[in-house]
Amino acid sequence: MIVAKFGGKSVANASNIKTICRITKQEIKKHPVIVVSAVSQVTNMLLALAVADSNDFNNIFRQIENAHFNLISDLWGKKTPENVKMYIASSLDSIKTIAGKIDKTKAEMDRLLMHGEMMSSYIVACALSLSGIKSEQVSAMDLIVTDEEFGSAEFIPQLTVKKTKKTIEPLLKKGIVPVITGFIGATEKGEPTTIGRGGSDYSASIIGYSLGAKEIQIWTDVDGLFTADPRIVQTAKPLSEVSFKEASELAAFGAKVLHSRTMRPAIKANIPVKILNTLNPKSPGTKIKVDTSFSSRIAAITSKKKIVLINLYSTEMLLSKGFLARIFAVFEKNNISIDLVSVSEVSVSVTLDNDENLNNALAVLSKFTSVAKISDFGIVSLVGEGIVKIPHVMKKIFTILDKQKIFVKMISLGATDINISLVIESSKVEKTVRSLHDGLIKL
Ligand code: ASP
Ligand code: MG
């Protein structure tokens, strides 16, 4: 069997839902299990509704109502099945009641948010049935067992595997296509939880892991992972295959197609993940595989336009022990996650994604080292299996940068041989990506 996950945009209008039906039909021999997100923007609207004052409340509520009623009338017009109308109406009732309550707990927020995925999955299951594919909506509350971290719950593998198999396998035996809610789960006590924003990809991976799927398909609105952001590099192309390590690296660097946690269960169970485009179903997409036979290569170039660079300098560091530990302890205490690190005898440079909690950390650090914070830099990362082993790779990179008069402030070679990162002035980041893509990526 395979798991196919469709995102918010893929369920947002009749034409895309018809595409889902077509894709499901094509894949029917592989016993597809469908996972869906809420209709595009609905989770955001539910969050806004929860904090809306009485003026905005009705307005936002109407938007949620319209998103669904327009969708079903777009799909079926006057022939909309009564049960669908009733399901949406009753979900909207629950939404109004929960959102209208003042001072909601995190658990109540999850009880509110789950309705987005409940409604979309009901509509998709109905669309599949009416197109001649036997189908049933399944709430992931009956499959994915999580801890009690409401809003960002983590699944409990053994319990989840057991429940998922028990519920889904009999459906598949009867030739029924399950349509499962993404994003949600339930505690052992049965209270609804959500697993973090954008979590439906993760749900698909958890379900694929639990059922031992042959493949996990993530249907989204782009043709896959690209050799570079196509908004920066016009000639960027989708990659046909990447390794899990390359994909994780790209996800961490902001390739928005995959939630970085998504791949963990898939890796564990050795299941390939495919990224495909609902708006262009014929495109081959990107396959993310565990065992790859890539020789050294540069697969893609990614970037972050703005990062924060911190330079720490202290002669105390010279030949002393535990200095780095002291520095990193300060960052940890302030809940700051460090991206790149470069160390010399008397200085340490680190890069951070943003300056959240930073003032506090710098105040502490400045008691035992001199501190400089620099903000107008970004990072360009070259990602690929065995990248450092490519003959003369550094020379090639620096020849290109020299020609373009691009100055590198800091460099980091991942010890895992998958990433070369360059810290560059923000204003030169895009030019750097373009030059390196032109010079180094073979299309
Ligand atoms: N609907 C959820 C969100 O918007 C989950 C998802 O779309 O993956 O965060
Ligand atoms: Mg998403």
C-alpha cells in the first residue's frame, strides 16, 4: 500500500479535488491511503477566530463557512448530498461554541483546530465515493496516539502502530480507500491533539511508518525539490532523486515543501517519500530515498537572506578548557538554536536564524568575552552527498565568487560531508546563489 497526502491547496477547490479522485483511481492497485490537510487557510482562520473580538468574530466565522459551502457547491451544486451539508453545519456549530469561549486552554484550541481536517476529509471521502471509489473518512484520533503536549504533540510509536493497523487494514481488505485527517491525533485518554503547524506531512509519514507503506507521496503545489529557489534562479530544475540527508538539509534551509520532522518515521522504516504536484500531476516529482548511490555531487543551492552573526572574542580562550561549553550553555539557557559555528584559537563565530531572546544571552556573554552582533549577512548553502570530496570543490567555489567580487565572511564545512555553507552579505545572497548555480550545477 501507499500513503498519499494532499495539502490545503489540493483540497481547496472542486477542480483540485477532482484531480485527487483521478490520482486515487490511477493508484488504486497500490491500495492508497489518503491523508488530507484542512482546506487552505482554514487553520489560520480558526486560530484568528479563537482570538477575535466580537466585531471580527462573525466576519471570520463567515469566511470559514464560505470556504466549505463554496467548495461543496462548486463540487456538486444542487446535488450536494444532505449528509455532507449536515456534517459541515454541525462542525461549524462546534467551532462556534468552542471559539466563542473566553480563555481557551491549549487542549481546547486543539479541539477547535481539528475541525479543519475533519471537514476536509469528510468532503474528500464523499467526493471519492461519488466518483465510484469506495471510500471512508477516518479520524486520526482513532489512529495516532500522542503525548499531552497540546499544540505540538509527539506520537507514541508502539500505540500508534497498533491502532493504525487495527483500523486501517480491515478497510483496505474490503477495498475501501481511507481518507485520514492530517495534523491531529489523540492522547491515550482520547483527547484531541495537534502535532504542530504544517503537520499533515508528518501525519502521512507516521501513517506510512505504522502500516509499512511502500511509498509516501506528498502532493503539494510545486514540482518537487529544486536545484535552487526558482524565484531566485530561473533555470532551477526539480531534482528527480535526493537522499534523505540531502532532503533534511534542504528542509532545514527553508525549502518549504517538506516539514523537517516529516522524514524521521519514513527513514526509520526505510520508506521512500515522493514529492508531487497536484497542479501538474504528470510531472515526475522528487523521490527521497534512503539508500542512494550518488557519487559526490552538488544537488542544490539554498539560502537564507538574513541571519544574525555573533562574533565572540576572548584571549581567555587561548589554551583554556571549557570555554566553548560556557558559551554554548548561555545560548542553550536562552533557548537559542545555533546554525553554523566557526572557531579559532581566540574567537568563536556563530550564526542564528533570528535575534529572539538574544539580548539576554549577549548580556551574559559580554561578562566574559567581547561580543559583536552583525545583522546584514545571510547564508548560502551548497548541499549534496559527498560534497566535500568533489575534486577541487573549494577552489571552484572561490574562483566563481572571486570573479563576482563576492566576499565570504565565514565558511562552514559540515563534518558529515553534505553541506558547505558560506556567510555572505545579505545584499549579495541572491547573486551568489545564481553564480554558483550557473557555475556548479549540471542540469
Ligand atoms: N492544517 C494544518 C496547518 O495549516 C496542517 C497542515 O496544513 O499540514 O498547519
Ligand atoms: Mg503543508
